[in-house]
Amino acid sequence: MNLDPRPSVIDERLKNVRRIIAVTGWKGGIGKSVTACALALLLAKKGYKTGLFDLDFAGASDHLILGAKGLFPKEEKGLEPPLLEGIKFMSVVFFSENKAVPLRGANVSDAIIELLAITQWGDLDFLVLDMPPGINDAALDVMRFARKAEVLAVTTPSLIARDVLARSLELYRGLKVPVLGVVENMSEGGKAKGAAAVIRRDSGLEKALGRPAALLKTAFSADLGRALKPLGLS
Ligand SMILES: Nc1ncnc2c1ncn2[C@@H]1O[C@H](COP(=O)(O)OP(=O)(O)OP(=O)(O)O)[C@@H](O)[C@H]1O
Ligand SMILES: [Mg+2]
């Protein structure tokens, strides 16, 4: 008998969330976080009720990308995410005070599941999850507990990133997690084989980090915006 109450608590919490988009890619530093943040901004701008959850304990970065300052969830029958640019924003960084969190695998997993169980997302059209690199207990648990999750896979033109991607897609197939499509980031131009969309390398991106309005005006966001339709996100 399974006495763990969390799966049903999480189901209840995510009941009014229409779609959950897990931005993954397994390899580090390929643009998962900027993609997750820009995606949340683009969806919110289109009028969708949007949430963003940064799940990367070791390297939370969405608060930097979006310039979140002085925000903290409110305790109200659980945790209510603060609003940032119209996005309900939750991050593990709220609980780590910007210090490195020396949690071991099972603890990271527990902490993420706990946060999924107590966060009050309310009504959302989209909840975007910024997944940590790699596939570990925590990442697998997110997929197990957030049962509606669909994967948006990020890769780069590098042979190495593509190889890691192919293995990750195989695993999602095995887990029966739907994959929306692959975005090839940091492309030098041209259509990538097997990718639903291409995001070019954008030398202006770095300067826009921390400023959501500027981020929305980058070539990066324009490319991602064009990808929404092929990915079935608008
Ligand atoms: N298309 C692009 N053009 C220029 N710079 C980019 C592009 N995509 C991402 N970057 C830059 O690459 C760096 C890594 O991006 P990001 O942090 O989003 O990667 P990540 O996959 O989330 O990394 P991690 O695995 O550490 O979580 C950032 O400095 C980001 O601004
Ligand atoms: Mg990241």
C-alpha cells in the first residue's frame, strides 16, 4: 500500500493548471533557463495565465534573468508565488538565500516535491518548469509527480549536445512523457534536422539579462516567439 500523500496533494495543487511545460536538455549551459524565462514572458504577454518555477537547486538563475528583487512567496494555506511581470514566479532560490545548497540527491528530490505540494498556483494556462541539467532523481521525480508535464527539449548544434539529447528523448519515450519538440539554440543559421525551431546566437542577449522588457525585444525572444506555433504553444 502506498501511504505517500504527496502525489494526490500535488494533483490537487496542479488541478487548475492547464499545461505544464518542462524545459529540459540535460546538457549544462545550453540555454534552458533563458528559454524558460523568455517562454514565460512571451506566454504572459499573449495574455495566458503563466507560472514559472525554477527547479535548479545548484544553479537557480531565473531570478537573475528576470531581475527579480525583493520578492518572496506569501504564506497563505501553502505558498503563494509572487508576481513578476505578470508571471507567478517560484524559485528554489527563495529558500536558499543565494547560498549554495549542499543537498544530496534524495533531499533535493524531497525539497522539490515538497515545493510542488505546497505552492498555490491557482488557475494557470501554462506552468513553465526550468529543469536542472542532467537527469537525476529530482528530475525524474518532477516528471513522476507533475503528471501533466510535457517536455520542451533544448539543444545546441554541437554533436555532444545532440547525442545527449537523443538519449534523453529515448528516456522520455520510455516514461511516456510527451515531447513537444526540440529547439536548437545558439544556431549559426539554417534549419536544424529534427528540430521544430531554431534560435540563433544573439550577441545582444547578455545585455538584456535582468531586464524583462529588454529581454522580450531581443532576437532570441523573436526567434522563440516564432517557435511557439510549431511547438503547439499558441
Ligand atoms: N541564443 C543565445 N545567444 C547568446 N547567448 C545565449 C543564447 N542562449 C543562451 N545564451 C547564454 O548562455 C548562457 C547559458 O544559458 P542558460 O543559463 O540559459 O543555460 P542553462 O542550460 O540553463 O544552463 P544550466 O545547465 O547551468 O542550467 C547564458 O549566459 C545565456 O545568456
Ligand atoms: Mg539553467
